[in-house]
Amino acid sequence: MRKSLIAVAIGAALTVAACSDKDATQQVTDTAQTEQSQTQQAQTAEFNQSNPFYAESTLPYNAPDFSKIKFEHYKPAFEAGMAEHAEEIEAIATNSEAPTFENTIVAMEKSGALLGRVSSVFYNVAGSNGNDDTRALQGELAPKMAAHRDNIMLNPELFARVKAVYENRDSLEGEALRLVEDTYKGFVRAGAELNDEAKAQIREINSEISSLTTEFQRNLMNLAKENMVIVEDKAQLAGLSDAEIKQLADAAAAAGHEGKYVISITNTTRQPILSSLENRELRQRVWEASAYRGTGNTETDNRPLVKRLAELRAEKAQLLGYDNWGKYVLETSMAGTPEAAQKMLRDLVPAVVSNVEAEKAEIQAMIDAEGGDFEVQPWDWAYYAEKVRAEKYALDAEEVKKYFEFNRVVEDGVFFAMNQLFGITFDQRDDIPTYGDNIRVYEVKDIDGETLGLFYGDWFTRDGKRGGAWMSSFVSQSNLLDKKPVILNNQNIKKAAEGPTFLSFDEVSTMFHEMGHGLHGMFSDVMYPSLAGTSVSRDYVEFPSTFQEDWMLNEKVLNNFAKHYETGEPMPKELLDKVMAAKNFNMGYDTLEYIASALLDFEYHTLTPEAAASIEDVAAFEAAALERNGVAVDAVPPRYKSTFFAHVFAGGYSAGYYAYMWSEILAADAFKYMQEQGGLTLENGQKFRETILSQGNSKDPMQQYIDFRGQEPTGEALLERRGLTAPKID
């Protein structure tokens, strides 16, 4: 239930007034103010020069000094950071001088340094190496940080100055003009033009949304523990390698189940282990543990959060003058409207479903041929798809992995490709402390030897790391603040208990993808921090990363890193040909599970407040939504079901999960164009860097693309990239 701090205070005062008099009520108010002041003084006293966030880190490029940072440093740094930032904003808002670009917009860009330092470290560590303490502090900070942002964005004096600069922007150009327009738009979209009553409602909604999204993310960590699958009989693990079985045994021992085996659930509905497990009953247990998590089958239930978040977002959109949350979110995107994004997805459905049906027929034929007396179910698909792949392409996935050894993939694959395309090099720095185990730090140098910044590779899974893969930063690039970027890539690769770690095809592709995000931050070359790096719309930010995936299969790159871990011999041409032929196998399934989730996202976020409030059964709503969009195909569930759809209910992709496909249209078109221009060359890479990667949000995204490509993208290359064909029409 949403309850503002004002409401809490009023409730306390009424309780006292009912049993006393006016003086007693005033005494309670004075006491509360005194206690609040004493608390603030204590927090200020607690934050001093001994706190590593007190001043900028003295490490190269202001990288965080994890040899000094302790958990107890975070909270006082946050409190001091918010207080300092509030004072800076108040000084800007009450400046007696006439508002100018420098004393208002640039001054805001320079504010909040302390809060930025502690935020960038804490939230990265909480996501990559979290624990009960960090999750508790996240919950405590969520409403405070939301209120702090609202105090800025809903400040009438500050907005008046921003508006004055905006209305006199004719003398500005380039980045400065872009920054002013984006800043003004941001204030309006935050509710700066609303009346006081509506602003109060926005504050309450923002506070609750912040708390609920934090709770949703925290719940996902709990659900991973609650839904781990415990196996007592080793025989049930048939199909796994000895090394994989040992990993499960080690996981069981760490979880207090000595002598047993634990299968941990990853973030998507489909579980990677399902492609190997021969035991059908165990496959079903694993799939159900994944698909039904958060539905009340264990202690943690995310269904109330799903419903409430959909309702709150619809309420906020309506207050701000939009029909629904989707229209609000997509107003600043490349797609422009939910209808445009939905059309893009729905237009693909017939071709995708046609491919899925063909794939399903092949899988069912394999089941029948082996004497299976059942129709393919979700827990069967991956297992039998691998059998079909092996038969169709004579491809052994485990044999392929022996050519994807982790260190070679990193050094001779990803780093090599980036060197060939951009001329950059990665020099490992063992002298810079990190926040956890198995994290590598690299100094990235440009083609002329000048340092661009630091890159952290946190590729392995660990207890306390959230699922999936992502890029973030400890320091963002800014010429105004003289900052070079400090970038972080995260993945969840399971490190071998001993010996070399081998990667799957998808894990290698993901590493290239995240490096694309990393370079978007690393190559950023803009003046103002608000426009730096990946601060672009959701449906553009995935373009540079998806674009990099295809270099994995470039012949020169693949031949450089795909070498047998023992002999060092390159992948034989026969095997390479099979890999290339099979790379789009099962793509109908992959595409449909994604589209189903993207359309489900829109179903929640194009609701009115009344419609959202009327959701009684999340599972029933989800099923009806999939059916309505023509993506309710047996045995192919959405990649993310509602109760663990972190992108939209915990992350920043609400009404934006479609962005991956929208961006892939750009990526496919751009990659095809680059092949026509000579492929993997420094000249091509430099052009992509100058027109796309260095620009951040300093220029309209479509104009950036036109600057690179010479025209707007077409969707023709997308189906080609995915190996999909349109259904035949008789």
C-alpha cells in the first residue's frame, strides 16, 4: 500500500490530538523535527575524510578503490551525497542572476558528484556481488532516491530557469542545444508542469514504483534459492559430462546438501541444462521450477508486484496526460508509439510461427523415431532440438565447445576483433583492486597509443550476482568534467571447477554483444555527462551491441580464436562449415519466445489504470495476452513469464523490451552494409566509431544512423540474419 511521509506524519499527529491538546501536538512535531535534525547531524558526522567516497579516487581514471571500500561506507555517503546535491540544486534554483545555459544547465551537469560516485559503485556491486546487506540497503534507499529525484524534477523555481533557457535557445547549437531540449523535455515528462496536487500524487507513485521494482529484483534472488532443483540420484543426471556433474555436486555442498546435486535456475524460462538431460522427469522438474517461480508455489510471490506495478505506471501516465504507460515511454524512442513497435513485432509473427511449426515437426519426428509416446512439451524441446541439430548437421555441441575455451575467446576473439575493427588494445592491469573474485581489469588504448579508459570483465557467475548479462560503468565519459570512462561488462558463465572453462556458442555471442555496449561507453566523446555513451533511447542502445555479435563469425576472427584447447589446432573447415550451417537452427523458437515476451510487455503497459486494477489472475492475463497476439504456441513459452520478467518489472525496459528486435533491424542492416564496404577493416570501424559510437545522445539517433549508412534502415536484412523465411502463399 502506498503511503507518503506526509500521510505518516498526519496519522501520528491525529493519534496524539485524540488524547491530548494542541500544545501536545506541537510538542510531538517539534520532537520529531529535533530527532530528524539529530539523525542528519549524526549521519553528517559519520561521513568524513575516512570515507573512501569523500573525495575522488586517486586510482587511474578515478576507478573505485575497492581495497578501501566497505559496506558501512555506503549509507553515510548516500546521505551526504543527497544532501550535498540538494544544496547545489537549491543554489542553482535560487540564483539571483538571470538564467543562462552556463549558470543553469551546465551547473546542473556539474552537480551531484559525491552522489554519483557512491551510486555508480554501490548499484554495480549490488548487482554483481550482492548479499543480504546490499539488498536491504537497496530497499531502504529506493524511496529516498526517488524522493530526491522528485525534489529536483518537480522544483518549480528550478524548472522556471530551465524553461527560460529553453525558450531562449536560438543562440545554441550542437550538443548544447540537444542538452537544453532534452533537459526541458525531461522536466516536463517528470511532471514539472502539473499542479501541486498532481505533483504530490506523482511523488507517491514514484516512491512506490521504486520500492516495488527493488523488491521485485530482490525477490528474484530469493526465488533462485527457493526453486533450485535438488537431485539425489546421480543416475538421473545422465547426459551431463563429469565436469558438469561435479559442478552440480559442488553447488549442492555449498548450499548445504552434501552428497547431492543442485541445479540452479537461470533467469529465462528455458534452462540451458535441458538440452543435455536425458531423464524426462527431471527435465520437467527443472522446467517447472523455472516457469512457475514467483507464482506462489514457494514462499516468494511476485504476482502482487506485477499487478501493482502495471497499475501504478498506468496511473502515472494518465496523470502526465498520456493514454497509457507505453505511449509515455515510447514518446522519446525511435519507434515513437506502442502501435509502431507492436506492428513491427506482429508483422513478423506469421513467418516466425511458420518456422516454429516446421521445427516442431522435426522434433516430433525425432521423438517418434526414438519410440517416445508423447507430444513435445516445453521441457522436451531443447533436448530433442539438439538431437535434430546433431542429425541434420552432424554437429556435436560438446565438440564445438572444445574450440571455445574462455581465455582464447576473450583475448584472441573479442579483443582481436575490436583491434582489427578499431585498432584498440587491452592491457591487463593486475594492480587495480576489484570487488570480487575472477574479475579482470584492462587499460584500453587507442590506435595511437593514447589511453581511452578502463574495462572490467566480470564474466563468471557467483552467489549474489543477478542473472543475465549487462554493461554499466563506474565512471562515465565527459569532456566537461575531464572524465575518461571506466566500463564494466557482466556475464554469468559457469567457471569450471578445475581445468579450462568452455563456452557455448550463445555465451561467445553474448560476450561480443556486451563488448558492443562497452565500446559505446568507451568511445563516447561528448561534452556533457547527460549525453554520454549509452544514454540513448532503449530501441537504439541495443543496436551497437547487436551489431558486434556478427563479428564472432567473421572468418578471420573465428580462425583466430576457435582453436582446440589441447592441440591449438584451428577448428577444422568441416566442423566450421557445420557451425555456420547450424547457426540459425531453432531460430524460429528463439524468435517466437522473444516476440511473445515483448508483446506481453506491451499488454501490461498499454492498460488504463482501471484495466490494470481489474487484473485478478496474472497467469490468466498472460495466457489471454499471448492468445490475442497469435503467439500462444504449444511448447514455446515466452522467454520471460510475468513473475520473473526482470527487464520490465525490475529494470528499465517497461514498454521497451521490443527494443532488442527494433535495434536488430538497425544492426542487421548496418552489418550487411559494412560487408558491402569491405567488412572487417579499420576504415569501416573508424566510420562506425565516429558516426555512432562516439556520439552518445548528442545527436538524434536516426540522424546518427543516416550519417553512417547514408539512408534509413530497411528490415530486409533482419529475416536474413535470423535465417527465417516468410510463409508460402498458395
